[in-house]
Amino acid sequence: MNYSETLEYLYVKTPMFQQRGAVAYKPGIDNVVAMDEHYGYPHKAYKTIHVAGTNGKGSTTHTLAAVLQSAGYKVGLYTSPHLKDFAERIRVNGQPIDHDYVVGFVANAEELIDELQPSFFEITTLMAFCYFRDMQVDVAVIEVGLGGRLDSTNIIEPVVSVITNISLDHTKLLGNTLEAIATEKAGIIKPNVPVVVGEAPLSLRAIYDAKADRPVIYAEDQPDDDRYEYELKGDCQVHNKKTILATIEVLRHTFDIPETAVAKGLSQVVELTGLMGRWQTLSQHPTVIADTGHNEGGIRYIAHQLENYPCKQLRIVFGMVGDKDIRTCLSLMPVNAVYYFCNAAIERALPAADLKMLAASYGLEGKAYPSVREALETAKKEASDDDLIFVGGSNFTVAEII
């Protein structure tokens, strides 16, 4: 099999949450434990950093990797989902995993896949762990896929556990209260491992404090630090930056991280790691900005930023997947905008016509388009140079135009 055939094999043989949603989710770590043993416990060959949370995981993991890379370490980075190419999920010093490695790994794993019938995320987690070992990384920054307690990545013994924040998302799988979701996220907290939490109301802190065997570091309680310019400009990045800086202070007990590395990592995270889709400016005249925020917590920040963005006319290209809390997200979006409703080319996407109908009940007016590309092209044709076009609502909407 070549690379594209290998990915198609994985998509068919191992259910993929990114495409199919909850039916692809396999809670528990038994499969991963068995595969980890089969491959000789690859995650033990290097130090790890574990990052969970509802929003901000991608920005936090990429920036931590950028800082460590700037400090001279060889850094693995495992994140999900990908936007354009599967190889984005597994990087070393910002470079995506080699396609030939993916092909070889899957070819050698076919018998194991037949035996254990793992999910897509389970087998790719082991692929990442093995790749990092084979590439002899010093440290790997590992992003939780979903939840924490039963996530495939939760076999690692990290030098620090990070929980960015909690909001209502994946409620059918993680629970329909903040307390239930926080309990699942807190499952990454392990004995003798420092814990950094980005944002947490008092009602949730008791959950983290009870799970940890040492004082939890709450980043939002730390004073603002304006010494470093952060390349990522979304409103939510103010909180992510605090989480990152608090985590760096913990990491300095293990790694030599000079101030110059912190400054470089924060100011050049996109170049160093290949991060995409975080309040990303795609073009000018008119300005086109994309952001992958796709749940209540993420949309709340985006909506506030859009409402305060200086422009002649706000235009929003918007598409969501059907298994999100769509009504809550729509209720947060600005009404003073022209909407271009669309759906990405995946089975989880909510049809654009249905989204348009729901949005109208919240005072959001616009037309439905059969594709993200057509919606964006129409918005560009109708916009003046001083307008803002925002593209968002899901990872998949953004992925089709980056």
C-alpha cells in the first residue's frame, strides 16, 4: 500500500472519531496497554508532558513544544485532529511524520489490528509513541484525544500534567455537567506528578485538589506576565499563555529553559510547529480570519472578539457538526453579521439548510451553500476591502479552506 491507500485502510479498518463521531469512541485503555506491551513500551524511552482540557489544548501543546525546541531539545508532538494531512498529528521539531514511516508501521501492524480491533486513535497513539522512540526525542508533548481518564494517551507517566479548562463538550461521552467532565479530565493526574490547571471555578477545584497528591498550580491565579509577545492573538490565548508560562516554571525543574527560548517559542510558535487554525489570518482586503473553536467555551471567546473587531461589515462563513450543542453556540454568535451557512464534506456535518433554519431562530440571517468553498467565495465577492470574513464553527469547516 502507498500512503493514501494506507490511510484509507485505517479509516475503514479502525473507526475514526473525527469522521464518524461517538460510534468510533472506544473508552478504556486495555487495547493501548496490550499494544504498548507489544511494541516494548515505547513511551518510556523519553520524557513526556500530558495536556488535557476542553479548549486550548492545541495552542498549549504546540507552544510548549516550540519553547522546548527553542531550548535545544528534540521534541515530539502528538495532537489531534489534523486539518489537512494525517501526518500533522505526529511531529518532531515541527516536521510531520514521514509518510513512509506511516506506511511501514501500518503494514507491520495489520495482524495486531485484526487481533485487537483498535480504534483509529488507539493505533495512531502507538504509532506516535513508536515514532518518537525511533526518532530518539528528548521529550514528547502529548495531547489527550478525548476526556482523560479513559483516553488512549493515559498510559504515560509525564513530568507534568496540564488541564487547560473545562466546558460542556462531548457530553454524551463525558457527562452533562462541568463536574462530571472535570472528573474525567482529572483522570490524567497521577501520583508524584505536578499538576497545572489553566482555568477552574471554585466548584471544580475541589475535584482537582482531591485527585492530586500535591498542591495544584492554578495558572489563572498567577499575575499577568507581559515580558513575552505571544504570536497567537485570539482572546482565549490570554488564558492559554498563563497556562503555558506556569507549566514552563514546572518544566524548569527537569529541563534547562532559558528566557530566550521562552520568548522565541511564544513569538514563533506557528513557524516552529506548523500550528494552524487559531485566529489565523488567511488573507487581506478583505480580511479573512479562521478559527477552529467549535464548542460553547471556544465560541464564546470567538463571538466576543468578532463583536469588537473593527470592520465595515462582519461576514461569517459558518458550519458545524451535528453532534455538538449547536443551539448554545448559535445563541452566542453576533447578530450584526451576514451569514454564509455551509457544511463540510463529512458525514458528521450538519446540513447547511438545517443550520440556516436553526440560526434564524437566534436572529442570525444568511443563506445556505452546498460547500465551504462556495460559501467563502460568495462572501469574498460580496465583501468590500474593509469587511471582515470569519470562517469557523468546526475543525472541518476551517480545514477545507486552509
